[in-house]
Amino acid sequence: MDVADFDFVLPPEQIAQRPRTTRTEARLLVLDRTGGVRAHTTVAALPEWLERGDLLVVNDTRVFPARLLGRRVPSGGAVECLLLERLEGERWDALVHPGQKLRVGERVRFEADGRAIDGEILERRHFGRRTVHLSCEDSEDGGDLDAAIDAIGHVPLPPYIRRPDADDDRERYQTVYARARGSVAAPTAGLHLTEPLLGAMAAKGVGRVDVTLHVGYGTFKPVRGERVEEHAVDPERYAILAGAAAALNAARNTGRRVVAVGTTTTRALESAGRQGAVAAGESVSDLFIRPGHRFAVVGGLLTNFHLPRSSLLMLVCAFAGRERVLAAYTEAVRLGYRFYSYGDAMLVL
């Protein structure tokens, strides 16, 4: 398929720059997977659209403040470091700026409020990435690097949010059930859920299980080629506990609907269920879900509105049909829905 087939026109002012006042007041477009738009409502009404016996699946990954702002040593020039993944011990895969000036052996320092992290560039990697060694022995955190990163780091807001991170982003760019530290981007469909809303669904008889997929910076990777099939998604680590796998397989075997909260949850479930039954354990997903994919696990999807030509939009189109999804997007644009991470949501059933 042509990448251009997944394009649509989005006015820039509909790209949400801040979250709504409360999580559940986000608008919700309900789309029939084999029909059309069924309703325009809010996330607060989500329990009305789910049924007793449905199994809601959420991604419990936790975003950490991966963006470090500091200076080069000894020159003092400004430097930025986005931590992508811990490789081993105190070695990290990172995006650095200015990339051309930070060569192997260069030293950097990040500090604030009595805490400090020292870094050294160990290796040049592809696309401006570097292997960086970090340490914080002279910090009040006493060598606890994760604590120092949490104190000094900034929330890694997506590139289309064109403002500095604020104090409230630490809470709002995080799901209420976030547990497993490891993501540099939030599983944004879950940002709309609250404990009372989850409780209302449980009271109705909707089950819930948690899986973990650590969202990498590749989630923002553009589809650069002309043909969809030329694209590859970056691998991301996921884990499904034995109890969660058992609940998922029981739901499938009894014909109950599995409703995934977000594209990251969907990728984890479809990766784990490729061979039939959902497999428990830890693995890596490089699954590119695009039209033609045969869904083995997921029967419902709660998701935000995605970028034109993106792999995430292609996943939603694989689930509900390209023409149907793009028609719903056109209607959402016309009605003033907010798009992307802090935007509104769509429920496909």
C-alpha cells in the first residue's frame, strides 16, 4: 500500500498542547468496526460502551524523566541528552544535542538542587545516538542514578508539544496505574483513565489485566518511504505475567471480548498471541501491524488520534478499515476534536 493512502489534513491548532482539566472529560468518538461512527461522547461514558465479561487490557509501563539538560565540561556549552534505554549498568543509549560536537570522550554534567549527574560519551551510534556513561557519586543521591535522574530529569514530552514541560506533566503524562519504569513516551490512550472510572467498569463486570510494553522513542519514527511495506518499527520490550496470559486465553476461549487500551497494548498482545494462545513471559516486539494483519487477540480498541502517515494510524486502520477510520478522522477534525498525546480518544468496537 502507498503511505500517502494514510494521509489526512489536520489544522495545527487541533494538536493538543496541554491535557484537559480532568482526564475523563476528554471527548470520545465511538466507531463501529464494521459500520460507522456510532456516538460522540466523553471518556466518562466509557463503562456504558463495554459489556459484562469484556476484558480490559492496559499497559502499566511507567514514563521516567528521560530528558537531561546540562553543560559540556569544561567549555560550559549547553547540552541536551534524551535517555532512550539502559544498556547495562550505567551505560545508556541516548540522543544527544548538539550531536556533531559531542564526540567520543567528551564529558557533560547535569545538575540541579544539590544533585548532579556526570556523563561521558563512550561510542557514536547511528542517527545522532550515542552510548553514554552516567554516574552521580558526588550527588546527594549517593550514587543512586535512578533517583538522580528522577530529580534532575524533565518529562520527555513528544516533539509536537511545542512548550517546555511543566510540573503537572509529571502527573498528567503518566497513567494512574503506571508501575514498571522504562518508557520514554506514555501509552497515551491510558492517560484518560482514572481509578473511579476503572472501578465503575469493574462494578459492571468488566475484567482487567495489566501487561507491560516499554514505549521507545521509535513510537515517533516517521514512515519515510513511499510504500508501507518498506517501513520497519523499532523493537520494544514487553512482558506478560502468567496470570495475565491465563486470563487472556480464558477470555478468548469463551468468546469474550478483549479490549486493548492503546496501540502499545495491542502490539504486545498480538505479538504474544502470534502462535495461538497468548504466551506468558518477556520478549521483544517488532510487529508492524498494518492493513492485512489478522488479529488473533484484540477485539476492541481504545486509542487516541494519531499522526498522518504514522505506523500507529496504520494499526488502527488494520483493525477497523482504512476508509472507515479516515472518515471518522475527517469527522473528528470537523467537530474540533483534539489530536495526539494530550488529545481526545476513539473507541472501536
